[in-house]
Amino acid sequence: MEEEAEKEKMVKVYIMGREFEVPATLNIVKAFEYAGYRFVRGIGCRGGYCGACATVYRFKDDYRLNFALACQKAVEDGMYLTILPFVPAEKAQYELDKLKPRGTVLLELYPEIARCVACNTCTKACPQELEVMDYVQAAIRGDIKELSNLSFDCIQCGLCAMRCPAEIVPYNVGQLARRLYGKYVAPQAKHTHARVEEIHACVFDEELDNYSILVKEDVEKLKKIYVEREIKVG
Amino acid sequence: MERGYPDYMLESIELVKQTRERRLKEIPELMTLEEREAILRQYHPDYKEGGKRTVKVGVNAGEPMPHEAADLIEAYPLIEPEQIDLSTIDYDSDILIIGAGGAGLTAALWAVNSGADVDQILMVTKLRMGDSNSKMSQGGIQAADCEDDNPVLHYLDVIGGGHFTNDPELVKWLVREAPMIIKWHEELGIMYDKDEEGCMFVAPGGGTCRKRMHSCKDYTGMEIVRVLMDEALNLDIPTLEFTSAVELLMDDAGKVAGAVLWDMEKEDYFIARAKATLMATGGFGRLHIQEFATTNHYGATADGLVMANRVGARIIDMDSVQYHPTGSSYPEQIVGLLCTEKLRGRGAQPVNKYGEEFVYPLEPRDVESAALIRECAKGNGLVTPTGMPGVWLDTPLIDILHGEGTIEKEFSAMSLKYKRFDIDMTQDPIFVYPTLHFQNGGIVINERTGVVGVPGLFASGETTGGVHGKNRLMGNSILDYCVYGRRMGIYATEYVKNATVGKLNLDHVTKYTKLLEDAGGIPRTRKAPILLPEYRGERTISHALALLG
């Protein structure tokens, strides 16, 4: 009986001002669809990875604004909902090969970060629960490593940029920093480079070609080799 | 924190906790090839009676496919050829790339690297740049770049995992170029997980004989794609967003010569002429084969297969569909979403409602999925309040094995996903069931990504077949779009140097329409490509149970 009750529970939501009753088990994206909307904008992976469905909502008689990804948030009774179709944002253009991993690069390409008033509004708006203000501060200090790590889980939904009173686009600053970090600051994978050299020297080609021949001519032999290969994953 | 499970599920979790210590030591054995074959035949959805049929029209007549895919192949075009004005060329370029996910972006960047004029490239995507399954992949990318590993072992894993049905030539280039891709990514600034010496963190995956999975926490695809996008924006690669290809164009010499584009917002068409047309449209998860929930992006509707089929491209291995063993099955709001295989790579175990293990955690995906389905069929799973079946994936084992904080550090995406619904996966297991994940088969290409038998057309990524045979291993889909996206960019650039385009036509569309009419029994209302799935109201397929009770 309890299961029955859960199935039938409905909540009242207001989609862009219009009232709809929808099942309580839906997320916001599915609630829109249940109500009859078909998405072209404000939709993407539906799995919390692409930032397309940045959402702003309020509850009746509550002054506070709330933020979420529509695909990752359950509907609640009394939600006033909208999904952002687009976020206008400045992105610097650069040739990564010509940049130096100096902290000042961030200020040169995104000078507006100096306008940060440390109000923390960006952090409150982040549906990924990132410390956005802290990483903007790291950007001002030129701490590429700290900024890269703090911003790593960013899905670039743009809510921070839309809320920033200093008109900073935190997520693009984070993107630049992470690329600088990955290319110049993080230690290089020497074993990968060594393997690439071996491949260029055609070290494995003969064996690969022999196996390809077996696929066509003696697949049973190849199956035996496959089954007998040593498994070392511990 | 509240525990976001109903009481009867919490009771089962207590049983899971009681066996945890024992299960740390006693892991089920790998199946033999014969046992794998037997469980697949009995429990894998591919073998389910009535799930597929053979296509009856066109160049792929006789190919077995799931009904949902066959319906798209046996469907009428969206356009009426005689209504389309081919005399006005809206976009004229050397290279037209259809799709801006992993394969499309990689091809665009390598076309530029290979000397293509940036302004002679046009990339179109029906949603935003980067929108793709590529962006959603979590666990990692395989590359045999560690000392105790090599491309030959990688080759064996790929071809054994694919049950020896793969195109060996495509497998060879896949494994051979994998380390180069990792190196290129490093140069682009992609932040792979490494130690202080620069040594890559590697994990095992289902069916691998070495630890070979490179990752960027559990955001691997997102990290790669956002960097590819950043680079495409830096290079100013001409891109049309919210613009889908709906039909390929041919010229009078029988070559593919661009596409009819459809503006998704303005509902207007455009003619894009090109010397080379690159298909990077991704897979078919949003067709919900056999009504399965899916991990896939909203746009995964197999448009590329539909268009390529009408110009005569061969399509293979569509009868095998990849179900990822562990999709979320609870809570309802996230049903079908991916729980990365890396969880099992780091020690999480599938466990039934009594707290008993029932399968080696890292069998190839099809085998692992079949084992989960069997366990539920035996009545050893649970059913959620909205009717979804499943078993437990015992995630707290990861922190026990590798130290407290490991889940938070390595699986921040996954733990946030569950935290949003009051589930702490470091303390409680998560509830999972197989979910529709990947199109194993697709368009037949050669090792230079040329579509076999169709000059002027190239393809790479999930829309193609052959690389993975009838089953793909974890970490080889990112690798696939990187290796073959790159090759597509390189070889298309080479091709256009000496290519010309003749007079445009849509005769193939007219001919295909005639074939459909002659075949009979195909409803006029069935049209393809579908571009986006339809979820409005009661047609919500993946949640039919929740909506219809």
C-alpha cells in the first residue's frame, strides 16, 4: 500500500508561471515534459554532466532564489521554475602553446577578475557545490594549481557568471587555468612518451599484424592465446 | 544526513553490511568462455525472442537490427526532394562535419593540424557544441602506455571482449595510436590523474588483463570534451549550433557532397555543399531499445545511420546492443544514469538482496549485465517503489580497500549525484540495474575512416561499427572517437586536396522512397531521422512505470 501511495503522489509546480500537477517522482526536466513541453534549448545530457539545464527557482512566499541542474533535481511542491536557454559569456581566445604558466596570464586575459568583491554569490549559485569564490580569489593570486583543483568539477552551466555582480565569468577563467596546469605545471607522463617512441619505431607492429592474420585464418588459436594471457590487475 | 532509501531497502542493506568483511576476501571466479556464452544466450537482451528483425529494404536488407533501429531504416525521409531548392548554396566548404561531440571536435582540430583552411571547415550540431555521449563518459580511456602493458595485450583484450567479431585492422590502429592520443591530450592541457612523478593513475576495467584505464576523476569525458571545445573556440572553427543535418547530398559523379541542414529553432532548411562530409553523429541510446532506460545524451537518436543508409553505406553488428551493467535504478529521478565501471575497478561488488555476491565484478560488460539480469530473474533482486528492479553495488568497499576519502576524491561526480538524493555511497551501497549504453555496431568504415563504398563520406565514433565487434570494453569508446576522429580529420583533409564537387542532387532520396513504397506495409507517418526523442506526457518511455502506475 505504501508503494501505491508513492506512485500516485503529485505536486504542484509553476513552469514559467503556469500551474501544473506533476508526479513527485520526476526531476525538473521530466516535469516539464510531463506537462507537455518539448526541449530544444535548456537540455543536454540529462545526466548532470553538461550544464545545459541550469535552473533558477523560488518557492511561494520565500524571498530566496535557488539554483540547480534541472535533470538532477526532484520537483517539490510550490516550485516556480525556469530553465536558462543560454548564458552570454566572454571567453578569451588564446594560443596555449604561446602562453607561459605564470599566474599573471589569468589577469591579462581576464582582467575583470580583479573586480571580485568576495560576495560569495557565485558559490551559492553553483549546482556542483564548488567553492567558486575561492577559486576566483586563487585566480587573482595567480595560483594556477589551486584554481585548477577547486574548479575541476565545473560543468560550465554558467550560473556563477549570471549571478556575479562584478560581471566575472568564473568558469572560463577556470578552463584556462586547468589547461595551463595540465600542459605546463603537472608533471609529464614519461612512460607515455616512451611508449609513443616505441610505437613510432614499429616495435609492436609485427605481433599485431600476426594476430590480425589469426583472426582471419585461425581464430581458435587466437582464442587460446586470449584465454591464456596473464591477468595482472591486482 | 537522512538515508534516502525506504525501510525495506534499508533492511536489505543490513544484510549487505553483514557479509562485507567476508566478501573482501572471497571474490567469485571469472567465467570460462563457455559459461559466458551460456549466460549471454539465456539472459542478455540481445538474445531475447522477438527483440529484432531483419531490414527489408535498401543496401542493408537482410541485416538483423532491434526493431527500434530497423524502424528508422525503414522510414520515409523528412524532406520531399522536389521541394528542396538546390540551386542556392547557403554554405560552401571543403569539409562538413556533422556532429560536434568527441569525434566531430577531434576531427575538426586534426583537420586544422593537417593543414586544412579553418574557414573551409563547417561543423554543425543539432544542440550545442560538445553536446554528446562523449561528454558523459566517466570512468576512463584505455591506452597501453605502462611498463607491464603493451598494445598487443590491449589488442587481445579488445578482440576477446568483442567475441572475435571485430574488424582486426580497426582494432590494430585503435590500440596502436592510443598512447599517442594520451600524449596529445597532455599537450592540450587535459588533466589526467597522475602522481607527483607524472606516472598515470591506471585502473582495470571489465575484460582487461592490465590496469590501463586513464581517468580524470570520474569526469573523464567531460574534461576531454571541454578542452576540445575550448580549443575549437580558440581556433574559431565555423560552427552552426541547433542545426541538424537531415539528408546527405550527392553529386552527379555519385559522391557525397554535403547535406541538407535543418535549423532546429527556426524550422528552416539550408544547403551545405562540401567536398568531404564527415559523419560524427553518435549512437542510438535514446531509441530505448526493448524499453530500457539509457545513460545516453538527449540527442543520441542515430541520425547518421539513417542518412548514411540512404546513400548506400553498409551497417553491421546492429544486432548487438551494449547494456551497461550498472545504471542507477533508484531513486526514480536518476533511473538509467551511469554508475561508472571504475567503481567496480576500484573494488565495488554487485550483491543481491541477501547480501550475497553472484558474479566476478569485472566480466566484459555483456556478461556482467546478463549476470545482473539473471539474479533479478531468480528473484534475488529488489524492486523499487516505482517498480524498477535491481541489485546492490556495494560501494563502501572502495573506501575500505583504498582508505577513507577515496570515493570523495576519485568519484566526486558520482557521490554528488547520490548526495543530492540523500544517499551517502561511502556508507550505503547504491541500487543498480543494466541500462542501455552503447551502439556496438554501425557504419562500415576502413582504417582511414572512409565509409566503404561511398566516396566523399567519412565516419567515426559511435555511429560506426567494426571497432568493437559485438561488445565494447570500458574505456574504448573515448579511445575510439579520439583515434578515429583524429584519423578522420587527417584523411579528409588529404582527400579534399584533389576532390571536386559536381552538380548536386537528392535522387537517392527519391529512389529510397520508391523502395519503401514497393516494400509495402511501411506507414507513411514513420519518418526519420527523428533528431530528438519524444517524451511528452504519457509517451515518456523510460518512465512508463512511474507515469502510468
